[in-house]
Amino acid sequence: MGRLFLALTALLLIGAIACTDSSSTSQPTQATNTTPTAITQATATLAPLPTDTPIVVGGEASLLEVLSPDDESVVTEAELVVVGITLPDAVVTVNDIEAEVDEDGEFFAAITLVEGPNTIEIIASDFAGNEASTVLTVIYLP
């Protein structure tokens, strides 16, 4: 029994030393979060993304982010691939043609341009009824 008491005392003492901040001489502060941050973050990353949760791009929520082409860009090829990001289960159309959306939410659609300015309308919608759209102008100069 004496050895058990010594072992428990040593463990408590080691734990107290490990939890003490040697650089601070102020009074101890009260813990405000009872769940360790690492566990909270791990749980959050394991949770599935609901269909009505928009993706976050640059700190702003967005159902649609077009990566290419840039608005008012000039191209020399008639075939153009529109690329962007949305929710994995969203439906995206580019000039009324349904784009392919992969499991990560990246979409792409190939369109054929006519000489001169071309209007490209991109619409994304999810099953919750949310919709986002953008209109780009791309100039084709052969």
C-alpha cells in the first residue's frame, strides 16, 4: 500500500509540474473550454459537408467560384474550357450546357466560341434551392 501511495503521489507531482507554466508568476487562470481544441478540430473535419453549406473561398461563402477563364480575357482558340469550384453535389450549367462536377466540387465544361466577344453565363444550384451565377465576357480573336 505504501508503494502505491508513493507511485500515485509521484504521478500527481509530475502532472502538476507538466501543467505549470514556469514563465508566469500570476494566479492560475480558469479554463473556459472543457473540450481540447485538437479533438474539436478533428471532429469538425470528420463531419460531412451538408448540401446547404456553401463553400468558402477567400473568406466569403460562395456556391460558385470560376477559376478560368478570367472576365474580359482574349483567347486565340475557339475551344474554351470553363473551370471552377462549387459544392460536390451542385448542378452547374455553362451557357445552358450541364458541366461535369467531380467529387471535390471542381467543375469543367468545354464550349465553342465565335469570333469576337462571347458571353458566358455560369449558374450553380444545390439541392437546398440556393443558386449563384456569374456572367463573363471572353473575346475570341483567331
